Amino acid sequence: MLAANFDWQFIWDHLPDFWEGLKQTLKVAAIGIAGSLAIGIVLGAARAHRVPVVSWLAATYVEVIRNTPILVQIFFIAGALPHFPGHPIRLEPFTIAWLAVVVWGGAYNTENFRAGFEAVPYRYREAGLALGFGRLGTFFNVTLPIGARIALPSTINTNASVLKNTSLLTAIGFAELTNTAYSLESESFKAAEVYFALGVTYLIVVWTLSGLTRVVERRLALPEAR
Amino acid sequence: MRRIGVAAALLLLAAAVFTALGAAAPGGKVVRTAAPLAKPKKPAKPKLPPLPSAVKSRKHWEIGVKCDFPPFGFIDVRGNNDGYDVQVAQRFAQLAFGSKKKVNFTCVTTPSRIPTLMSSRVDIIVSTLTWTQARADQIDFSIPYYSATGRLLVPNNSSVTVPTLSGKTVVTTRGALYAAWTRNCFKNTKLLEVDSPALAVSAVKDGRADTFMFDDAFLLGVATQDRDVRLTNDKFLNVPWGIGIRKGETAMSRWVNAALRYMKKRDEFVKILRANAPARLVSSFLDNVPRPKNTFAYPVGKDVTAICP
């Protein structure tokens, strides 16, 4: 039944619409992945090295984000912040979009990098200190290059999730890929065509992202693990 | 084994008793209220075509209405469906079965209403359904029973109007005419599409959108109750609403159209309007309802969303 009525022409005609949505998805995902990696490295280092105060704040942040649904976080940024008593924060839909995925991905990456940095054997750091590096120097020359590469496989998962989670931004009407498809379906009633095209698009994009990062991972893999 | 058999028999018996009680209760009530009322002043029975057999044998309507769209379809403080659309549906129940209670309402939203109709979960939808060619390709429309105009809802201090939409963010509900119109006519305008009008109002109040583009009837209600927002003077996309019927159900179309014509002739839509709109706003909406001398037509053959200001 599906095959008989399936309107390929419809998908073809609406490729520009999908492309518009995909552009927004990719933009938000790119900021999301870059931002969450940055947060992850900074806070992951603070957690691994038990930097006072920052480490505790990071732990609270990670627990809050990891124990609430991202949909709730999106609604919170979009709906609760504008009514913050005394200091309302009104944000553009695009800002809400990337902020939501950066905050979410940052929490997961903090844990990924914390685990990576903690996996660097202590004797390596001792060696760095013995060579005359300061604490920061040891981090940038020893812990970061080794620990980040240990953390890489798990950050790939988080990156893919950041990309996929942008679809939840449809809840606030942000015109990313899923929202575009959903709206297209509401106007054309071609549910099979629209959601089939949507699924295939995500599959291709996420697959490509994972493939690319896997190449990077292989290139950067620690010599002993190869 | 025997114990299980006894238990099963007891369960069956209990179920039978419950269904019997459940079936008896509403039935008894209807007889009691209908009998004394029906006899003394029975209005001249309208000559309507025969009811579609599926509805007739079920002895009540199944109708899809909005539940988030005051004053057309909403849930009142007692939890009952009410509004202009709901009262039109109740009038159908009265015309078909002699009691306005002979109708079961299903809540639908703008994106869900046509799928709900097409999957046969309801007989018809009376759900603020503006006529469009794309929709008319999917379902049949009755003759119009209301005509809405698009307006802009903006914060009080805003200077946004239709000619100055460029670079602004417009919010509207998903699947609405306004979304397609904005996309077609305002290339530099950002569009937010949300699932309910209430979400759209909060998008404007939270600063995520500059204006909410929507039907006048809904927006007037918001603007009269909320001092932070107002309507601009722009009016656009004046297209009538119809009742949605599955394609090819001619008996249904014939009955619904006859009922609507009967109501129009007796000026009943004004009565329904008065029952739902705030008194001071009724006069500004008198042109929006069908009346003996006020007839609407669908813009057949024209894509209204492609006609730009």
C-alpha cells in the first residue's frame, strides 16, 4: 500500500525545504558540538584535577543536566528564563537552540573528558612535573594530548546525540529539519513521504558525522592502542 | 482448575452487571428529560436529507473539535466542550436526534484534525478549518459556516505591521494558512511554527517572536484579556471556514449542507456567536457569520497563500 501511493515527486519537489531545515540543524549542531567539546575539556579537567569550587560547580551542573530530560531543559530556557524574577532573559529562537544543545552536550562531555584525563597514568604527570613543566604546562603537554585521545570514542557518541537532539527543538517551533518536515506534513498530509525523507536525511547526516569522527579517531589513536 | 473456572465465571458475571448498569444509567436519563420537553412545543421539524446510516445506527455523532481554541472550541471550567464550533456540532445533534447531547467530542489540533478525520475516528470535524486547495484535495468541505480574517498580535510597544515584517520573527500554528503565506510572501521573515495558539501567545510574550499571526477571533480574545499585547490594524487572508467531511461521503455532505443552510436561513449563527463572544465584540463579528443576507464563498482555484500584499 505504501509503495503504491508513495509520491517520490513530492519529496523531489520539496528538497529545497528539507535543505533549508537541514542548514539550521547543521548550524545548531556545529555550534553545539564545538561548544560542548570546549565545556567538556575545561570542566572535565577541573573535575579530574579536583580544582576547588569549579569542580563542585561542574559536578552540580553535570548532575542537573544528566538527570533531567533535554526537552525539559529546552522548555526551561525558552519558557522559564523570560520570567526569571528580577532579571528576565529573553533569547532569540536560534540562541535558545544552540544554547540548549551546548549545555546538554557539555555535561556529557565533562564526564567523557573527566574519565579520559583520569585514565592518564599518574607517572606520566609526575614525569612532566619532573621535567620542569608547571601544573598547567603538564596538563597541556601531557594530560590533554593523552587523556583527550582516550576520551575521543565516547565523545563521538555525544556528538552524534547532540546532532540528533536538535530534532527536539521542534517543540519550541525552531525551524530545524524535524520541524520543517513536521510542518510540511501538516500542510500536505503526505506523512509517509515526509517522514521517510526525514529519517533518511538524519541517517545520512549522522552516519557521515560518525564516519568522519571515526577517521579522526583512528588518526589520533594512541600509538600503543593501535 | 475448578477454582479458576469459578473465578472466571464470577468475573464475567460482575462485568455483565457493570455493563448493564452503565448502559441503563444514561439511557434512563435521556428518556426522563426528553419526554416532557418534546411534546408541548415541538418546533417545525426541518426537512433534512436522510442521515448517513453509520451515524443513524450509532444514534449519536462523533465529531472532532478544537479544545485549545477559545471561543470556538475549548474546555470550560466544568470540563465540558464549549464554543462556537461545539455549539454548531450540538445543533447538529439536536437536528439529527432531537437532543444536543447526542454527540461525542474528540479533541483535535490544527496538525491532527485532518488525519483524525481521514482515519475515521470521527464522522466530521468542526474545528476552525479554513478552506485551502491542498486541504480540499484531501477532504470535502461543507458550505462555509464562519469566515475569519488574519490579524497580527504584537506587544504594546511594538511597531511591527504587515509592511514591516521583513527581518522579524512571526509565530503561528503549524499547518495554518498563515505559515504558508508568510513563507511565500515574506522571504526575509523568520517563521516559528508551534502546535497550539497558546504556545504562540507565550512565544510573543517571552520575546521569542515579534508577532503572532492568526485568526481575528482568537486574537481578539487574547488582546481583550491581556494588557501587554494588542492587535495591529492589518487585515489579511479572509477565507471562510468549513466543516471537514471525508472525500466521497455524499450523503454526509448533503445532510451537513442542508443543516447549515437551515441554520443560516433562521439566522442561528448569530445566536451561537452571541453565546460565545464577549457582548462588546459581537457587533464587530456580525459580518463573520453566515446570515440570511450574508453568504460566503471559498476561493476555489486560487491559492490564497500565494497572493501577496
